[in-house]
Amino acid sequence: MNNDNLNQKDSLNNPESQDSSNQENETEDSAETQTTTKKTFRYGCMTFCLVLTFVFIWVWHHQSQFNDNYRNARFLMRNNNPEQAIIAYQKALKNKNRTIFFKDAPSAYNNLGQAYMFAGQYDTAIETLKKAIKIAPDIPEGYVNLSTVYLRKNEPLNASEICKHALQNFPNAALLHYNLSCAYAITDKPIESKKSLIRAIELNPELQELAKNEDVLKGIITQLK
């Protein structure tokens, strides 16, 4: 009998040797599986970190661009350049929409609406301010600006409607009372105009000086003396 047959015979007669061989194979397979799992986990972590870093840089860049354009637009408005301010606000909002998170910017839309108003683009101003109100219905600035646009457009009934609606939620918004007074004065309602103006001045005494230079309120302001 040759050696191979003897070895085979010994192997068959020695189950412990077979078990040991199987355990070694299983150990090797388990080690390979663990190594593959660790590699997959590391690659997953690296990919996650890279994606997170990219998102952070993307958001930070566009937020910075929003801030820069927003400040520039406000500077242009202070220097009576609404046309260029409109461009700057549009750039600001374009970058804000790319920040992924916290995209809503009601103050920017409010200011853009004002810029359109001062540029004489009333219809676009109205559309923009309605969007600002939709984004942030819980702040009065959008309603104040929208009613102001309607007054400049010589639509006092629309201005009055906006003011009355907004005053239900913001009864202490002085400028809403002021704009309502202007709307009443234009529609020849001096008593209502006087009441609204008195309330506006009670809430903000500085509005009395503003009313003195308001053509539609000149007849009303004299009655307050």
C-alpha cells in the first residue's frame, strides 16, 4: 500500500483532523468577510464625510454670496438706485435658493418688492410682496409694503382691504393704520381717516411729522392740532 493511500486512510480514520481542517477554512472565510466588511464601512464613512464636506462648502459659498449681494442691494437702495438694487436682490435670492437649507428669505423679498415699487414697476412689486407674505404671513412688513404699493398705484380700495385684513393680526402696526388713513383720505372718508391717523400717531409719534408732508393727509393732520 502506497503512502497516499495510507494518508487517506489515516484521514478517514481521524475525524479530529478533518474537523480541524474545516475550522481553519471557516476561520479564513470569516476573516476575509470581516476584512471586506471593514473596508466597506471605511469607504462608506469616507464617502459620507466627502459628501458632507461638499454640502457644507456649497451652502457656505452660496450663503456668503447671498449676504454680499443683500448688503450691496441695501447700499444701492440707500443711494436711490433701485434699478441696480433689484439686480443685487435677484442675485441674492438666486444664491439663497441654492443653499438647500433655510431657503426662505422674506426680508429679501420684502426689500425686492420695495425696490420694484421705487423703480415704478408696481405689478412686479405686488407679485413679489405677495410671495413675501406667503413665506412669512406672521410679520406685518409685507402687508405694509403691499398696501403702500397699492396707494402709489392709486388703488386705495385694495390698500384699504390689505390694511384691514392685516390689522386683525397686527393691531399695533402703526404703519398699517397710517396707510389705512391715507386710503380713507383718498376715498373721501375724512372721519375714518382721522381715526386711523390718530391711532397711528399714538403707536408711533414720529408719523405725525411724516403726515405733514403727505399730500392726501394735509387736510387731516390740521384737524389734529
